[in-house]
Amino acid sequence: MALLNSLVNGEVVSEISITDRGLNYGDGLFETILLVNQQVIFWEQHYQRLLTGCDVLAIQCPTESYLKENINKLVQLTADVTPAIIKIIVTRGNSERGYYCTENTAPNVIISLSTYPGYLMDYWNSGINVKSCNTPLSSQPRLAGIKHLNRLEQVIARQEWQDEYQEGIMSDMVGNIIEGVMSNIFIVKQGGVTTPLVDNAGVNGVMRNIILKLCEAHGIMAIKDKISYQALKEADEVFFTNSIIGIWPVREIDWQFDSQTCLPGPVTKKIMQILTEEHSIDYATFGL
Amino acid sequence: MALLNSLVNGEVVSEISITDRGLNYGDGLFETILLVNQQVIFWEQHYQRLLTGCDVLAIQCPTESYLKENINKLVQLTADVTPAIIKIIVTRGNSERGYYCTENTAPNVIISLSTYPGYLMDYWNSGINVKSCNTPLSSQPRLAGIKHLNRLEQVIARQEWQDEYQEGIMSDMVGNIIEGVMSNIFIVKQGGVTTPLVDNAGVNGVMRNIILKLCEAHGIMAIKDKISYQALKEADEVFFTNSIIGIWPVREIDWQFDSQTCLPGPVTKKIMQILTEEHSIDYATFGL
């Protein structure tokens, strides 16, 4: 996950002003994007979510051509690394102290390129061990769905384990399953898949939507709905998704007082195969 | 509110690494402290809250002597400005991409000195106009009370007005009054004062606790309790507090469909007098 190169507002630097509102208030958005053979994967979907987030927060979104140009510049600086991770941070920009900020503030755009994380290739094939997190997600319809920079809930949830698990399950205050700490969750029941609504909490993941569309196109029933603790416990299969990992099937969930064995099942495997083939991305070969 | 000088980890610079976790996740805390005649006001209380916040987030808190030494350095660079604002940001430090971070990461400590905000002196004497904000506060007991860097709710609440109000009232999702956008709120009823609990949302303000103690010492009944919308509407007097403004009495609250006239009342004025005299700080003279 080492940072290899970065651009701040188009310059090859790795520092930002301490008056930046991303630092002071988490006043901004980010996207984490897979780069394979110098190709940005699912660019259109990432840019659309960034646009939506900027709209919600009333931040000036950089143009698509500006971002593409800068990503190309960064990729050329780091041409031999594949797969890799592009992270874009867009903050509201620099301002004086205080929550108020004038509407015409120029955003700060930070684009960085890092090595692929040290995940094991085995996670794709054999599945992962998952912890049910004690840290709940708060509900905030005004900020749900977008990938903003207020991520303390994820930070403290991730503190609940070291390396004995590969992901954690987060629920809202009333026990609805919402997402993984760094991913979205899907459950499989009777051949159909369900992923939680992200209207009150959670991130509207790019890979989540890719999977929903692929299922629809291939005759697998896929819906967005509330998922209770009980529904997850009774699921036939469970898997996590994000732009970097693609899909990780769940092998076992640690529920603190008991555990649930899932094993990567046939529906999950079918969706993994469809994802790999339709988009010609071989997630199984990423990682160590 | 112009930034005059800053120190990052003891160096006179004004930039920070883009790998800082405050920028990436809002993974840190801050304190905003009044400086009068080169004296840091209520230092002990600010440092105690910072310690509490670092404890909650498991961030290594800088020692008191380290912070004092750096603040002194900053004050010497800017000796002729009074009153002024010291802002301390402590983040978990720099890390690789991802929510996980090793426990022994060195924090980043950013200390800045800014001019006093452009508030009118008249706010202290004549009171302020206040908006009831539409943006609700989410409930998160794990993060309530501490002054962390996840402040998007305050940012979007502050977007609800330009300069027609001086503060906004924020409530939780079920209508309990919690705080001002940048301050704590107190209501006065039958000679006693009440300020909302901050166990589920809100910041445990330094000035809030100063006021509670002053009231206790001077025989004014002061409690922390739930405050409903109705209780606020029926209050005799309303005031806001923070470390920078001291106390602002409320003149009028805009409730969208009607408005509530409060006028600075006798109990508020009494507490303002006690605050000024006991701590020898003449808040009435700050601002324009």
C-alpha cells in the first residue's frame, strides 16, 4: 500500500496547506480506484459518485477532463506498477478558521498512486474470516451514500481487530446490517442476492452497483433492502465487494458468542465468474 | 480570522503530508483556545478534553509540556496580537492508505495562531439572532462529547445561512435540542439554567463546564438534561457559550414558521457578569 507518487492541484508534491478543510473538518470526498495495466477501472462510475458527493456538499467538482489529465500524468510517472490504486481526494479547499466558507472557494484536488494492498490472492478463492463489529454506524440521511471524509466510525471499527479477520460487519444503531468497514455486503438466499439500503448510513459502492447490474443482466434476482441480523445469520452465502478487491466470499463470521460458517457458495462463485469475464479483470490474481 | 503563524510538529511551516489521517479520515481532534495578552485562557480544561478525546480514539496525546512549549514559541512569533485564537489539531499521524493503523504511529501536532473573528462587540451586549437548523445531528455515543475532526454536519448546517444569523440551533434526529453549530446552548427557566446532555451527540464544551461550575458556586441552579423543542420554546432566556465568545445571549430565534423573541435576560446577564469578574476576562470588548 506504499504511496508511490502524488499530485496536489496538478503539482507533483505530497503536502497540503493546514488550512485545508478536509483536514480541519473532513470537508470533502474521496474515491479509491483500481488501476490495471495503466487503465483506470470503472472510471465513469467513480466520477459519477464524486459528482453526486460534491453536489450534496456543495463543493465545486473538478471536471472529468482535469481529473483524467492528472491521473494520466501520475500513471506516466509510475508506469510499471500493476495493479495499483488511484486515490482521489477533493476537499472544499482552503479557508479561514470556522465552519463558514464562501461558495466560490477553489477545491483542493489530491491524487495519489499507491501499490496494491498486501491482501492474499487466497481471499478471492477461499474466502475470508469476518468479525461482527461492536462499533455501530450512526444514521444521517443527509450524508449517507456519498464517500465523504468523515470516517472515524470506520477507523474505530477497524481498531477492533489486528489481522485475525479480513473484514468487519457494521450495523446501524437498531441492528440493521449496513456494510463492511471498507466494503459493501451482499447476502445470498434461495439463489437471489440482497444488499442493504444505504439511505441512512453506508456508502453507495461502485462495485455494489456493478454487481447489482451484472446480476440483473444474468437473471440472478438482486435487490436493495433492509437486512436484519437474523437474515444475515440465515443467509446461504455472504460476500463483500469493493472496487479494489472485486468480491471476497465469506468463509466464517465471528458473532462474538458463536460463529457462522458460510464457505464460498455457488451463487457467489457464479457472480465472481461473471464479474471477471464481463469486465476482463482477473481479480483472482491480485494481491500476494 | 486570518492565520498568522503555525507550527507543524514544532516546525514553523504551514503544510502537512497528504498521508495525514486527519485529512484522509478526520482521524484526530482539535481545540480552539482564546489567547488574551499572550495568556492561554482555560488551558487546563482544553488539555483535559484533548486527553479524553485521544483516549477515546486511542491516539497518542502530546504531553502538556510539549504543547505549552510550542504555544509559547508561536505566541512569541506573534506577540502583539490580542485577543487571538490558538487552534491545536492532533491527528493520529501519517499512514499508508486504509483504515488500519499501527498503535505506535506518531501523531501530527498542528498549532496555529489566528486573529480574533470578525464578531461584533454588540453580540455580547445586545444578543444574537439564531436560526433553527434543518440539518439534524446523528447520534453516536462512541464519539459524542469529544472534539473530533468529523465535522461535516456542522459544515452543512452552517451552509443554511449567510450573515443574517449569528448562530444556528442543532437537534438530534428525534428532536432533542443538542447545541449550536459552533457553541453549546443553555436555556433559563424560573431562574435555573439547563444545558443539553452530550452523551449521544454534541461537544462537551470547555465554556459549558466553566458556566456550570460558576452557576453552582453562585447559587444558580444549573443542570445537564434533555431539552425538548417545546422546552426551548417556553424558555425565559436562551444563551450560547464557547471558549472564544464567552456567552452570547439570544435576541431572537427563527423557527422557520414563526419566531421567538428572547432578549438578553437577567439570569443570563448575571452569569455574564460572574464569568467576566471571576476570570478577569472582558469578553465584551472582543470583536469589532
